[in-house]
Amino acid sequence: MADLARLPAPPHLTIADLLREHPWPAEYAGGARLEQMWAFDLALPPAALWPLVSDVSRLNRALGNPEIEFEEKAGVRWGRSRYGGITHVWHEVPWDWVAGRWFSFLRVYTRGAMKTLWTIHRIEPVGTEGSRLYVYFGCVPRWRVLAPAMRLNFAAIGRAYKKVVPALAAAAQAAKALALHIPAPVLTAQADQRLRAISAQLRAKGLAAAAVDRVVELVRRGDELDLSRIQVRERARAWGLDEDALLRVFLHATRAGLLELTWDVVCPHCRGVRDSETRLGDVAAEGECTVCDVQFGTADAVEVSFRVHPSIRTVEQRLFCSAEPSTKPHIRVQRALAPGADVAVEIDLAPGRYRLRNRGQDTPAGFLDVTEGGEASGEAPVAWRASSPPGEQATASHAALALFNDSSEARTFILEQATPSDLALRPGRLLSHQEFRDLFSEEFLGADVRLAVGEQTILFTDIVGSTAMYAERGDPDAFVAVRHHFTEVFGTIAKHRGAVVKTIGDAAMGAFMDPVDAVRAAVAIQRSFADPAGLRLRVSLNTGACIAVRLNANLDYFGHAVNLAAKLQNVVESGQVVVSETTYAAPGVAAHLAATATLVEEVSVPVKGLRAPVVARRWTVS
């Protein structure tokens, strides 16, 4: 880490400099105000400092600020807190920020010592590995007599920042991931005994010991801010563990009473949790986010998370700030502009696709494709007017935006990642997991809910010549053979990370998240029934988007992908596998078949209701 004393030091910004860049909102700029600014030179690059500073809820807790209660009423977020012996109530205006660079927020008070509070945190690079953090607080006192007391409060805030921020940067510099971690309270004797018993129970099931230890340690010593919504994929990456092995531990830990599984309805705009249910059947068909001013169907808006069971630890979601930039990391720019206002924005973006939209229900969106590269020198900024979406545009990773509010009302411009969070555990991942279906067989959807489960590879098996078998063997013997066959098929599907959805007569239907897993399972099934004197099977597969529905109190999959997988049974015989062209073209499938020297033939499949035949690939398993 570079020595900041040897780095070229840029001139310090003054309060006037900072307010030229981030002026008070015009309607609150009047009145005698108190203001203070602090600057901190830190041996930490902006990219490493931003996630620490922007998580203002944790930062405020470390600074010793009181807890805040938030309530959303009529699309407005209201906050309440007691500070300095006085109860403060305010409505919080949506924050502005450019990720990695700065954020600002305004509070308008209806009760307390202030009328308004304007806060700015800005990060400037110093050399190649350092940062200068500017922290500005400005307020308009409600009564002049309170000005001396508020100056003392500002001084106390400054002392807290001077103590906490350098220590925070030093901890991060030393690669301490828990720089803002607060030690957990000691468990009660009863909770500790229960935790130890469950830990032993999980180990006895043969689950990955390292994953069990990590989960138990998280429950015992984890920061309460991390335990109200635990995401499996995020923990797997943070701990360097296999995601599937960790998911198994989470599922069994839930069944054992260590964790609770929740189905979270997430706003498609802010991605905040708008509702959370412990039973899938209680998820409503429609969701609403009053803050974002949107209503939405929940089919594509459900994520799965976990939380600590209250019998072990009582963990409530405590907030010390709304901390919008850290709770909405997919939003890289959020800027509110008054009518007629314009602003230039520069930001560094990772390669990928981004959505450009104005806040609200029916505003049109544009898209920005960011390619690998540095300065977009010589390129005109991406122009974006409130009256019309910017269409489809492309830019380098160091992007420049020109925003102009040419409407008669204030507008908020938002640039966000267009792809869903890759940390979110989607329902489809669970519903195609055999262990989940076995452990939580009572889970089912509400009667009016259609849940999108994303892309699945659907596998159908069927016994060839089952009618003749029943006639030759008689019903009792045939039934035993069919039941044994299902046991073999079910085990093979589970072994290859799939789940059995249902049986239909002598046929079985399975679902897989990974098409290669499905192909491997299909081959393994055929090899299990290779004896010419025994039962013989046909297997067909197709990949596509599916929906989950409730059917006779069970979870079932429907959609074109399911129908086509079933219809492909018409072109396959005993010992054969057929896959649709979609499955064959999925990543890894053709390479796997080539690596295993599988001789694949192309077939054309007429499908009723489709104008052209469907192309598929078929082979005989040897």
C-alpha cells in the first residue's frame, strides 16, 4: 500500500467548492444554516473505500448514532429517531449518487431540532492507491436558540468520524472483511445447547463438514445486520465453498430448526424486499413498491433467502440509516433533476448491459452496452432527455452521460444493471433440487400464483412396451417392476443434481438447472436399463423457460418447454435419448457429447400446432 505522505496531494476542496458540485436543493437552500466539512486522507483506493462509506447504516452504528425506525406512507419514507434527547421525525427524499464517487441525501423534518439536513460524502482519488473522503453536514435549525447546541453536535460528529473512518480504512487495508462488524451477544445456555445439538445432527447426515462449521459459526457470532437475510450464493462465494454443498446444509439446517427459509417478493426496480413469507403458498400474485411507484406481478419477482431461527437468536432488522447506495448496488447512478436542469455525469462501469430509466411506473427505458475499455475520448456523451428514452447506445467503461430534464416536473434519472443479481437464489434453483422437494414436500403455490422458475431442462422417461409387459407379467409383478424402475430413475435424477417433478403412469418427469447434468442423467438412466430381458426406456429432453403452478396441492411445471420435451418421446425408441436443438446448443452439451464419442444423428420432429418441424438430436446409448 502506497505511503500517502509521498503521493501528490491535490488541493483540498472548500465547502463552496463542494456545494458548487452538490448544491442544496433550491426549495431548501434559503434560511440561515450551520455547516461543517471534514476531509480524511486514507491509504485505500476509492473502489475499496466506497462499499464501506456507502453502507451508512453500519457506519452510523460504528459512529454511535441511534437506531432509526422507518415507515413508508403514501410512497414516502418517514424516519424517526431520538438524538440528543430530542425526538426527530422527517421524510427522507430519495438519495442521489454516482457509485464509487459520491452520494448525498436530504431530510425534511416535521419534528425535532432541525428543519432540513443536507449531507454529502465524496471520494476523490489521491495518487494510484489512496483516497480523500469529504464529509459535509449542513442543516437549518428550527429555532435560532438551538444553534450553539447543534454546533456542539457537529463537533461530536466530527470527533466520531475522525476516530472511526481511519480505523475503518486501516482494517480494510489489512484485509479484515469484518471492518464494521459488531460482536454478537453471548447465546443463552438453552440456545447454545440447541445449536450444538443441531450441529451434531447436521454432521451425522454426512453433510460437508466445512459448510456446517461455517453456518454454525455465522449463527453463533454473525453480525445481526447480516442475519436477517442470508443469501446462500453470496455466502458460498465469500467462504469459498461449493454452492450446492452449502445449499444442502442450509436446507437441512432449516428442517432442523437452525434457520428459516423465506420467499422474498423483490421490487424489480429498487430490488428491495417488499414482502417476505415463510410459506411459498402465502406469496401473493401481485406486488407493490410505493417508494418506486410501481405495481408488478410476482412471477419473476421472488428470491429465496434464509434467516436465523428465533429459538437460537432473536435478530430483528435494525437500521441506522436508509443507506440507499449500499442497499441498491445494481443502481450505479441516481440523479434527481428539477425541471429544465441538466448535469454531466462521469462513472466507471463494468462491461455489460445497463438500463436507463426515469423513476416511476410507465416511463420508457433505454439501454447502454458497456464494452471493455478506458476513457471514451473523442466520443460524445450519452445524451438522455426525460422526454424520450436514449434508445440503444454503447460506450466505453469510463462512461460520460449528459442528463437533461426537459419536462415540467422533477425527474429522477437512474442507470442500473439490466441483468438480475447473480447472488440471488431463484425459486427455480430450489424447485429443481431433489433434496428440497424431499425435505419440504408440503410447500405449494397459492392457487392464483404462477411462479417463473427460469430456464429448466425437462427430462421425460417412459417404459417401452408397458402394455405388453402388464399383459405378460400380470398386474402384481408388473407393479413391482415399475416401482423398482421409479426408484432407480429417481435416484439417478437426484445424483445428477435434478429433481423429480411428477410421475404420469409409467413415465417420470425431472427438471435440471444445468443441461449437461440432464444429459448425463439421461445416459445414466439408459445404462441402468440396458438389459434386453428387463424393462427398456426411452428418454427425451428439452430446455426452456417454465412456470411453476399448484396442481392438486403439488408443485408442477408447465409451458412450451415441458410440452416439447414430452412430444419428443414420439421419435425415440428403447435405449435411446433425444434432445431438442435448444438443449444441444446449450453451453457444454455438444462438447460433452463429443468428448464421450457419442454418435448423434439429426432428426426432424413434426409437432402439432407448429408450422415447421422441430430439429432434434438423437443417439443410442451403448
